[in-house]
Amino acid sequence: MACQAKALTLLLSILVISFCKPSDGAGIAIYWGQDGYGGSLADTCETGNYRFVNVAFLSIFGNGRKPEMSLEGANCDPNAGGCAWLSNGITYCQNLGIKVLLSIGGRSDNYSLSSADDAIKIAYYIWNSFLGGHETSIKRPLGDAILDGVDFYINTGSGLYWDDLARALHGFSGERKVYLAAAPQCPFPDAHLDTAIKTGLFDYVWVQFYNNTSCQYSGNANNLLNGWKQSWIQVEANQVFLGLPAAPQAAHGFIPVDVLNSEVLPSIKISPKFGGVMLWNKYFDHGYSGGIILDGTKLISPA
């Protein structure tokens, strides 16, 4: 009887973990760490709403700059060694089947790459500081947890050498794959990431259909749908995501969730590369992600 009880307990534990993990179907990617405190990483992943969390941003790097992170909403300073405790949250999310990526770039203008060699140097820095590297002389700003990959959120500067960075990071994939994601702006082709995306190395491309009047939602979805169907769904990536603001205050181009579900998603979910929705960002997501209908059902009831 004791053995049967232990076996039953083990089976129930496995089932609980299985039900908590996201499915391999369409899902939601969220940015975390900007604009204000949006809850801990563990709280974020515990909602069950997300398949991907992008920790944003490594905002200073390249061209001789000392790499630095800016985590406005994390209540810690990663550059002074104050964010190592985030390692527990990263591991917790990963144990739920959620991929956690380092997002590089962002809204500052303090990053660029000056050459292919510069790109390789930054790739080694990222590998040793956030991924699977073991260079003990380099401090790990987020602790010992190994992130799943790197997201390119490049909004400034030229489009030069980002392809070299993608190749260098991809080259580290061995026993543990380094996932690559890109967040181009919706005017096609993207001025900064077009060459990098054309390498075909990116697993996920979540397009920023916001803060661009030519292709964002503005009372109707015509420009957005045209941009998706005519251009973005054809890019060389395993999956393409629709990037949206999580609230009107987050960015221009907000789509009410009922409109998203009735007028936008039915048209784009049929695309063979459709991966889901990317949201900017966790600080503004007060129930919006829970109301999105993917694969026929809402993820959870909206808060």
C-alpha cells in the first residue's frame, strides 16, 4: 500500500507539472523589467499566460562601451551585482517550460556594433555573462542561471553587423541550444534587423506592430493585416509573432482585446508560421494577455 501511495503521488506530481507547462502551440511572449515593477519573474510565469519572457534590456554595449543592463522595473542594479537573486526566478520559469531570453538594445542610443570583430566580442560577453559560458573573470549580472537565448530589440543605429552577432551567438549552440529572437519594427523591411533576419538563424520574430502609423492598428486593422500578410509572414524564421501594446499607455497602436480576437487573429492564425502574440510589456499587462484567444480558447479569464 505504501508503494502504491508513493507511485500515485509521483504520478500526480508529473501530471501537475505537465498541466502547468505551456503547450507547443501558439503562445504569448512578454517583455519584463521595464517601465515599473510588474511583479517578480516567478509571479510573471506563474500566471500561465506566457511561453516566453524577455528580460529587458542589455542597453549599453559595443563600440568600446562597457556593457551595462537597465532593469527599471526589477528593483535591483544588475551592474553592481544586486540582481543575482533573479537567478531563482529564471530557473523557476524554465522549470515551467517557459523560455527566458536576454533582450539586448531597447530604447536607448547607447549600443552599436563597429565591426564583425566587435560583434564577436559582444557575443562572447553575452555567452559568458548570461548563457552557458564559464569564464570566471566575468561577473554574471543575473546570477548563475543560464538563459535560453537572446532577443534583438534594436531600434537605433545602423543595420550593420547584427548578422555577425547572430552568427556568433548561434555558433555557441551545442549541448544546449541558444535561441535567437528578433523584434523588428513593422515597416518592412526593418532598417536595423533585415540583414540579421535574412540569415535564417532566428527561431522567433515578434514584429512591433506599434509606434508606427503606417502599419499599426488605428481604428481599423487594414494596414496591420496588409503588412502581416504581404511581408512579415514570409520572413525566414521558425515562428512569427504579432507584437502589440498590452495597454493604451504602453505604446501607440493598442487593439482592444475583443477586436483582436474577432477581427485580427482569425485572419493571421491561419499563417503557417504564426507563433502567437508578443506584448509590450509586463508592467502594463493587467489582464490583457488573459483575454487573448489562441488555439480556440482564452489562456485564462481576464483579471
